[in-house]
Amino acid sequence: MKLYKLAKGSLLQHNGSSYIIDDEWDKLINRDGLAAYLESVTTDTTALNAEVENEHLTGNILPPIGNQEVWAAGVTYLRSRDARMEESETGASLYDKVYDAARPELFFKALAHRVSGHNGEVYIRKDSEWNVPEPELTLFVNSNGNIQGYTIGNDMSSRSIEGENALYLPQAKVYEKSAALGPCLYVTSSPIPGETVISMNIKRKGELVFEDETTVSRIKRSFAELTGYLYSECDFPYGCFLMTGTCLVPPPSFTLQTGDVVEISIDHIGTMVNVIGLNTKHK
Ligand code: DO4
Ligand code: MG
């Protein structure tokens, strides 16, 4: 089932019907058995008609995040390891080592105020000449450390800043509108299957300039391993979003430009569209 966060309340799509749920977002999603809870809501809530559903969804979808932190895993796919090794001026072996190490790379990415949603803008940095989107299956993990849902993540990244020195990673990864989540939280009681396809295309002035796809099964680590490390020394009172690493990387000749449109699709969840912009507030 799909749960959309709206300006007021949320909209649940289940078995071809839609329902409005008034519960406060953090309280609604942060529970064990979220799928069963949402299913129970549908039995005593009146379904919306299609016109009302459209009115709720048109232009009103927010990123599916409240007070949760967003974290990200890195170098979890061979494609990502290879791309970092190519771009790195000084630290290629770091990426090789972390790909094979027991401990994964995990980094803090954002709080909600830096996160855009479906159809929202994401920024490239003005001091970076090489910028890419990173399409990532993103887990919603509740405060007990249990995965309750999935969403699409875009871990916007500066490859030139990260490539110059691996210690610059926080600047390559964390800045205004450097993350997007959406369009909904896909809630299921069974793990998302390995055959799940992740695809990304990028359009410039209406022309396709990049397209590729792969499957979740190519990930090196299990989700239990990633969440286990993340939760081993941190509490997340509202739960947490964990981007699981990029599996698609455009070729080295590619960098984003303002106005580019990035479309990321993941089976079961849907498609998230973001437009590339620049932060004009800071000189
Ligand atoms: O090590 C740098 C970041 C890696 C990353 O964000 C990814 O693999 O998705
Ligand atoms: Mg990433």
C-alpha cells in the first residue's frame, strides 16, 4: 500500500481505493506492524471517490518525512565503488576497502528542512563543477530498528568535491536541497524483492541525456546489516530514513545543469521527479 504525506493528514492507497488518515505523521508511521495498522484503518474509513482523491494528490504531495533524520549508506554497489575509485584524486583505496569491510559506510545526510519531495527542486552546489543525482532505494526504519516501508531517495552529490579529498564528503553531500524523498511511503509487511527495478533518466530541454536501470539484488549488503550498524549506537525516537546507496552512476563526462529534470523510478513505489536548481540565497 502507498501512503502519501499531505499538507494536512495523509492519503492511503490500498487495493484500488483511497482513504484520508488524520493521524499526525510521525505517530502514524513510527510503529511496528505499520502495514497491518493501515489495513485496519481501511475497514472503518470511507473510501474517497476518484475526483476527491485527485484533488488531494494534485500539487499537494509532501516528502514522506517528519522529525526523522536521513542517513545514507555508501559504496554498497560495485558500480558505486568503481565510480569513486575513478574520481578520487587521493583516496581510491578507501572505497575499495570499505566495499569489502565488515563495517559499512554510513553518513548523516539531512533533516526534513533540507529534503525536497516529488516535483520539487534539488540543488547543485555553485562551488562544484561535477554534480550528479544518486537514485537510492530508501528504507523507513522505525524507532525499534524495524523496516516498515520504502521510498525513493535522491542523494545529490558533488563528485568534484568528494573526488578532491574524501574528507570533504560532508560538503559534497550535505547542503540545501541536497536530498529528495518521495513520492510516497510504500508500506509492506514483506521485504521488497531483489528483482525490484531501479531506473533513472535525466532530461535536458526535453531531450534524454542519461538513462539506466538495475535491480536491488545487486546490492552487496543486506538491509539488516545496514540498519544494524546504524542503530547499534544511535537512538532514533521518530525512526529514521536510510538511503541504501547508489546503483546507477552517469559516465564521467556527465554533469548536471540547472533545469535538468531527473526522474527516478522504483518498482512498487512509483516515480519521483526533481528539477535541478541553484541556491540563489547564498553568494
Ligand atoms: O563514499 C561516498 C559516498 C557514496 C554514496 O553516496 C553511494 O554509494 O551512494
Ligand atoms: Mg549515495
